Amino acid sequence: MKAFRIILSLLIVGFATLIFAPEIKAQQNTKSQIITEYNGKQYYIHTVYKKQTLKDIADIYNVSITEILFENKELKNNPKQGTIIRIPYHEAIVEEPTEIQEEALMENDTVSFAPSFVPKSYDSERLYKVALLMPLYLEQVDEKFLQEEVSNKQLLAKPFSYLHFYEGFMIAVDSMVSKQNMKIDLKVYDIDQDTNKINNVLSDSTLLNMDVIVGPFHLKPFEKIMRFVAEKDIMIVNPMTNREDLLVGNKNMVKVKPSYSYQMQWLEQIIRDKYTDNNIFVLAMDSESMENAYIIENIALRNIEEFSYVSNQKIKRAIDKYQKELKEEEMEFDSTVYLTDDIVFDVAMINEFPDDTTELKNRVYVYNYSIDSLNEVKKVASTVRENLFIAYGDSKVFATEIINKLNILSKDYPVNLIALPDWSKYDKLFNENLMKLSTIVLDDDYIDYDSYAVGKFICKFRDEYGTEPKDMAYHGFNIGWYFLNALMNYGDNVSEGIATYRIPLLNTKFYFEKKKIDDGYENTFWNVYQYENYEKVLLQYE
């Protein structure tokens, strides 16, 4: 298993120094001359060469990967050397690609690693020095450990905790070397919270000559390394923390995990885009969450319309439904009035003017869930327009209760939900109820398995490591791919360049900003997705 070989090689030397330089490879880029007919259709008969991918083959014959897979259903991913496959035969059509077509191809080709955003003027002879400081727990890896059969229990051991990050990072390194001719001197240090390991790393002066340092992953060693390189103009990337305070006064630090405070700018776009025409209910988990609840209240107030205009026919349908249910339950009621939105409607007036509209005031209500009862919501909620609930809390118990109670409420009231700050980390939250509420969730790492780039990465990861990539693998690839590309683009000016440098990544984006000139950079991007039609749909906001 490749994972074991990687750990063993690192164990021998304590840290690895890996020099990557591009190799000149003879590539077979010509079409097969063998054309045959099968089931009334013509095909090229292609023999796969060493390290030739489906994309390589598709490009040679000007067909899509989907066409190849359709005609060769036994293929699951990139074929092995010597495999014989059928390629649909098409008459050659010569067409110069337009600038727009080229841009679209480059935008969608993230993980085929096309050099679409690397300038032609970069220093091709430069050796870029990169340090990866991550917890590998090599002291726990011995010969007995390596010889044992892999079990679920063993996969939970510390040496496997961050292994997928390393493997994803290495795919990015390999791609930069093989596809973009980048020369990389990569040093990998095994560093966790062990003081001796930290001191050993700090005694290595080569760290002071790095172009970029990724890690450490834990807070204590990260702060020490950051102080160690403070007087040097070296970018140090923190891959794990959400804390904002670390950036203050540390201008060379880059934090790739966005803070929750940046969710508010994305929330503003969501409300402006989808929820300007309804009442909004802000539910804070407890007193500590009320500060964020009031921020959300102000965002809602400045983005919603003053009034909603609801057709009388819609109101009439709500009245008819309500009265029918009461009759079926054999309950007495006053058929001349109808209560909703904290307003008593004259039923006769609604029936008399069915083609008119009724003006309803849009309001924002704030509740402290630990004190207030949701029964109060029913007094002011609407049966004739949407009720948007924005729940803010970082407890799975809170999330579960809110989803269950709003699901019950939705039987009588139209209800939508925005869940903050990060409910994506909670599993088993009753997806069916999330669908019913058209729930919107913000997530810093959202994996779209329908994405072409993600599919390519999964195939590559399977080929290299014989297993499915975990979240850490995507995270490792994103960081490697982004910062190595940034180094090629900006060289010694990389710290300034990342403020405007944006490229496609697998499952997130990096939008770096500084709050103050002497502070470090922080990623501000959050994925926004909605549960809709039994799918999670990614909403596009910039």
C-alpha cells in the first residue's frame, strides 16, 4: 500500500527532502491508423500507452471522455497500459477556437492541470523551496505496524490522521512538476505538539530560506514557527484554524479557513437575492449568540422591501384551506374573519375583490431560543407568504430541535431556513426535513461530486493511492495547487499577489483579504448551497 511506503520512507530520515524537476517524456499524440466497423458504426482501435489518461486520449481524437466511456463500458477510470479501446470515428473538422471557447476550457480544466494561469515569463530555471510541516506521528510507526493488515481501527491511528492531506498535496506537486515544468525543493517535517519535535525543526536553519511554509497544523507549534520566521519575508500558511486573532500583526501569515464573521457578507447576498419579500425570524441559540443575531437583524432590515403585495386570490385559498380543516375537525369558528400576519382579515372584503392585492408590512423578529418559545412565532407568522427563519447556533442539539420544530410549523406556514454558522459538520440532521424547509447552509469545503474537476481528482487519487480521497485530500490538493501556482506567478512578490489571485479549486475558493496593512491574509470565501428537489444545489455568489 503506497501510504505505508510513504510513512516508512519518512521514518528513516525524520523529514524528507524531495527535489522535483520536470522529466521529458515521449508522448504518443498520434491517432491510431486502425479503423474498424462495429454494430454499423466506425471506430478507431486505440492501444493505451504508459501513463496515458482518458483525457489525453480524448484530446487526440477530439471526442469527449463521456463518449469513450459509453463505448467502453468496462472502463471505470484511466485505463492501464496496453488496454485496447474503441474510439468513435468522426470526420475531421478544422475549427480555430475562439477566445471565449479557450477561456471556458481553461476554466473547467482545473484538475487536468492545464497551465492556463501561469505566465509565459516566469523563471523556468528557478528552484522553488517549500516546507510542509504536518503531524505524521512517525514515532508510532514501526515494522510491526506496517506489516499488520489494514483495519478500521488502524486507520483511526494518529499516523493516518492527516495522511490524506499529504497525499492530496503531493498530487498538486506532481502536477506542477509534470505539467508546468516547475522545479520544487520540498521538505516535509513531522511536527505535532511534541516540544522536542518543535525544537528540532527550529534548529534547522534551512527553514529560513523557504519561499513558502505550509503548517504546522496545531496551534502551539504554529505560533513558534511563525515567531521563528517573523523577521524573514516568508509566507506561512495555516491550513486548519478558524481563529481570526492569529492574523493580527502577523503580516506574513495566510489563513485558508474562513472565519464565521465573513458569513455575514454572504448572508447579505442571499437575502438580497432570494428573501426581500417576506417576514424574517432570527433564532439565536442562547444569550452568547444574540450579538450575531442583532448583526443578522440589521442585514435583514436593510435588504428587505418595506411591504409585500399578496394577491387576494392567494389569501382566499389560505382562508378556504383553513376553514375546510376546521369543518373536518367539527370545530366552531367565525367564518367572517381570518387571522394571519398579526392582522385580522375581513373575509367578505377578500371575496369581494379577488383580483386586488393586499399590502403587508415586512418585519424582522429576533428571538433568544433559550428563553423564548416558538409558539410566539405563530402569532405573527404568515400563511400567505414565505417565512424565512435564520437560525444561529453551534450545537447539534440546537440544530436538531430547530429543524424538527420548523418542520412541524411548516405544515401550516410556508417556512424556509438558513442555518448558521456551520451545520454542514453535523451528520444525521434528517435530510428530508432539510429539503422540506429548502434549507440553505454555508460550508467552507463543499464537494460537488458532479463536478468534472472533482471526478478527475478522485480518479487520480485512486490510481496513486488505491483508496477514496477523504476531505483532507481535497484540502491538501487545494493548498498545494493554489500556492505553488501563486509562487510561479509572483515569485518573491507572492505575499502581495494573492490579494487578487483567484484560480479554480476542487471544493472551495480562496479570496484573500487583510483587515489591516500589518495583519495577515484571511480567506473570506464560503460555499453556499441549498437543499432543493432532493439534491444539494450549489448557489453561485461572488
